[in-house]
Amino acid sequence: MTDANATDYVPLATARQATDYQRDWVRGLREQIKSGTEFAFVNADTPHELFHIMGLPIVTNQWWSAVLSAKQLSEYYFDYMETLGYHDRLAKYSSLPLIAELEGDRERQPWGGLPAPAILCARQSADDHQRIFSLWAKQTGAPLFLFSAPAVPDPAPNWWQLARDDWETLYGTDRLDLMEAELYDLVHQLEHITGRDFDPDAFARYMAAINRQEELFDDVSQMLAQAPRCPIRIAEQIPNVMIPQWHRGSDWALRHAEAFRDEVKQRIEDGVAVCPDESIRMMWVGAGLWFDTSFYAAFEESHSAVFAWSMYLPFAADGYIRYDHGDPMRSLAARVVSMNEQLHQPPWVNSWLVEQARRYRIDVALMLIPRHDRFSGQGSLFSKQALEAAGITVIEIWSDMVDRREWDREAMVARVASVLDEVKAKKVLT
């Protein structure tokens, strides 16, 4: 049994391995693109699987946004955005790369900027996605492929219980017919761009491998939810899930997911804990705080409070596992057709967050609410209401995942600390 202090905590070996792999992959991708290799620029909720199986490298809009933010460039670009006359209510996570492209100083950007992509791809799942990508297409001359995003008339609050197997009932035949037809339309465009033929048998094997990978992440999520004390930080959860997700279905991603599961299992068996005297479990609701990830460890020593949950690990299973029933392309349609909505829109997200909070024995939820992102912002207030009704203390954080201008770490630490003091006092009384 290991009983080290939080300051003696040893990071996961797999987290370092994942970041090392991603660093090498990014370096290779950069060299490919700089040498003239064609690539696609795509939104996060598009079917990356088709680009992967067709061998066309991708740069993801939100990932590139996180890279720009991590390079401390977001403040400059958002100030520049105002000089262009754009209103400040644009979803900043999605619009930051476009503003960098419009600003045009490639020496300022990572990689010396991006060349024109071979294709742009987005789902029309938010008010501004199609406009952002349309402006990008106009700026670069790249062809644009937009997926439809028709609403579900009667969304099932318990969607995760149906999505893996009974996705036809959950999402509706008409919506899946539309999505599947558009997926094949994209395949035809990718065949034209790459000069390759789509291989249905290889695609079926690839989709089966993705399901296996997500099942491994499901194992990890269940282990973490049941562990007496949290054995890993969410700053290590995130790269161990997100990086393999960028490469989902690959041999490396499967091996890494298995290694991650085995390392977490061993830690739990050895009694390793982020906080040996853990007294408060927290969840981080929303995308990562990409410019200040060390914030996640700010309350371990002062309050024995640990972030045990972020969306990336449990959503890997609930949002991605889709058993194909002999039709891999239709199962991909079921994966993509409501992906972002399930993470952000009520009633999808409300009940899922409550279920996750109960599974993980959460005391306090910190909810990142990007003020001007209608899609992932305002719907959060319904989630807050649902969590509070379930007995979870919720702290609203009106900030943005990539715009540090609205972030005051010292003030936020003080605010969260005062709430944790109250939570801890109530626990003592009960």
C-alpha cells in the first residue's frame, strides 16, 4: 500500500509516453504539410475516421486553437479580431484559427502557418460553424464540405444506454439515412483528392478496432469511478485519452489504451492516490483549460480535493462505441450524428452529467462556461440546475478554454477555495 503525500505523487508513465508520441507525430505532420503533402482542416465533431482510412492527414480546428492558445497567441488574435470588426460573441474555441488565418502573419503562427488545405469539413452543429468554415474557404480557395445537423425531435435523456446498440431507435432512421448519404458523398470527394479507392473491408476492420479501443477506455472509467481514492490526475487522463483518440483505431492507439488501463489498474491495486487523505471529489465540466492546465492540481494540498472526472474519458465509451450490426458506415453515422449535442445540449448532457457525477461520487463540479459560445455555453446552466438537484455543489466559471484575457487565476483559486471550505465543513458535521 502506497501512502505518499500529494507532493510525492509520481505521474503516469503512459501520460509521458502519449505526449512523446504526439510530439513526434506532430513533428512529422508538420514536415509533411510544409513539404506540400495535402491535408484536410476539419472540425472536431466531423468523421475523422474517413480521412484516416483514406490516408489524408488532418488538422483539427479545435486542436489548432488549443495550440495557438498554448503558444500564448490567443490574446493577440482576439484583440486583432476586434479591429476587423467581428463581434466579440463569436465562439472563440472555433474561431481562433480563422482569425489567425485572416491576420496572415505566418511567422507569428506555429509551423509558420498552415497552407491552403485540400478540403475543409465541418458539421453545422452550431450557429457559427458553417460561417467560420465558409470564410476559411473564401480565404484559402479550398473546397468546403458541410454536414447537416438536424435535431432529434424527442431526444432520450438516457441516450448513453441506447447509443451503443440501439442507435437506430435513438437517432431515428431519417436522420441516419441523411448522415450516411453525406458520409458517402464525402468518401467520393476524398477518393478524388487522394486518388485512392475506398476499401469497405478495411473500413470494417478499422471501425471494429476503434470499438475495442473505446472499450478499454470504458474499463478505465469504471475503475476510476469505483476506486476508493483517485489514483491519477485529470491532467494525465486527458492526454491518455485525447491523443489516442486523434489516432483511434491504429495499432499504436490500441496498444496505448491497453497500457493506460493496465497502469491505472496497478495503481489502484497498489493503493496509489493523488491525495492520500482525499476528502473532496471534483469534476471539471467542459473543454480543457488549455492555457492553465496546472489549475487542476491547485486544491490537492490545501483541501485534499482532487479532480476525478473530465468528459474526455467517459465520453470515449459513451460517445464513440457503436456496434455496427453488419453496417460499419451506418454505425459511423450513429457516432457522428449527435456527437457534439450530447456533450453540450440539454436534455442530452444534463442526465449524462448527473449519472457520471453519481458514478464518480462527485462532491463539487467546476463548470467552464464560455460566455460567447452559445453551443457549449448557455446550455450549461441547465446542467448546473440538474447537478444541484442531485446534490452536487456547482461553481460557475465564466471564462473561455482558449482566451486567457477573461482568466484571473488568483481570484478563481480564492473563490473555489472558499466553496471547498464550506463543503468540507458540511462533511465534518455530517
